[in-house]
Amino acid sequence: MKQKMKASIFLAFLMAFIFIACNNEAKKEEPAKTDATKTENPSMPAYDAAMDPVKVEANIISRVMADTLGVKFYELVIKPGDSVGLHSHPDHLVFVVDGGMVELKNKEGKATPTEFITGMGVMTGPDIHSGKNTGTTTIKLLVADIYRPRS
């Protein structure tokens, strides 16, 4: 009798589960609605091409590895005591291959001591700055400047 009762309860739960599961409709995601009559021109972030790091500091940029699809990828080698003049970036990524101490200055000249740690990655928006290797090691950076519209 107990076994029949357990089987009946189990069967009732199973049927309730199946009934509930079968009656729930899958939620449909509505497609994104766009207005074809509007013309949107996403703007590029503020950037001064005359202050492009590849132009400003050609002597310490060891090589430009790619400049396609709106991305400029280059290697920057800064020896101890060397400086990087005032330059600007659009959105950009920096990967530290060989780290060291740098004094970064913003466009107003405010200095910030910064340690670039080997293996560190940094992603920032548009920026204007200069820098000086204040340490005793040569710093090697891989930089990707990203020229893309903002939506």
C-alpha cells in the first residue's frame, strides 16, 4: 500500500511538471527596432592627427606592425632617461612587454609617477600626454590605437 501511495505521488508530481513545462511558451526576443529614416553618423573621439605618436616620436617607435581596419599597432622602446614628447591617442590599448618606471604628464604638465609592470595591459579612451623613462631598465610597449566611431 505504501509503495502504491509513493508511486501515485511521484506520478502526480511528474504529470504536474510535464503539464507546467508544456504550457509555458518560450519567450521570444523581439528584433531590434531601427528607424530607417534617421541618419546617424557616430562621431570619432576627439583626436589631433598632428600629434599622432608615430609622427611625434618616430625615433623611439621601433616599428609599426599594422595599420589596417582603423587600428594602428606599433612597438615602442623607451631607454632609461629617454622621453616621449607630447602626443595624443584615440581609444588605445597598451601591453607592457618589458616594464619599468615612467613619469607621465598630462597636457597641463601635471606629472604622475607610474610603474609599468611586465605583462600589464591598459585600455583607455582618448588621451594627450608625454612620458619619460625614469627607471634603470628599457621599457618595451605594444600599443594599439583604435580609430573607430563612437555610437
